[in-house]
Amino acid sequence: MEAVLDIRLSVPRTEMKFFRELVAKMGWKAETKENALQQYITSRPKNVKLSDEEILSELYAVRYGK
């Protein structure tokens, strides 16, 4: 299987129809950043057993390196 490279493109809205046709013809996969974010959110666990204090502790550690 050939290696796949993930890239980000900015395509003008007026060219999206052409771009989608090109993607389909080439057998590529394309998704918007909104679709990628939604897919990520829906794949996350729903019932995480963390207290508010544990969440705040992790948040502060990431934000302030503590």
C-alpha cells in the first residue's frame, strides 16, 4: 500500500465543484476541517470518569506547565 500524505488546502468556494470531481476521479479522500472535528468529537468517550478537580488540574498543567 502506498503511503498517504495528509495535507491542508484552501480552495475557493467557486472551485469546490471542480475540486470534488477531481477528488472523486483520482480516488482521493477529502473532508472539511469541520467534518474532521465532528468525526473526532463523536469518536471520543462519552462517560469519562474524571472529577472536576482532575480536569482542572490537567487544564492548568497544559496551560501553565504546572
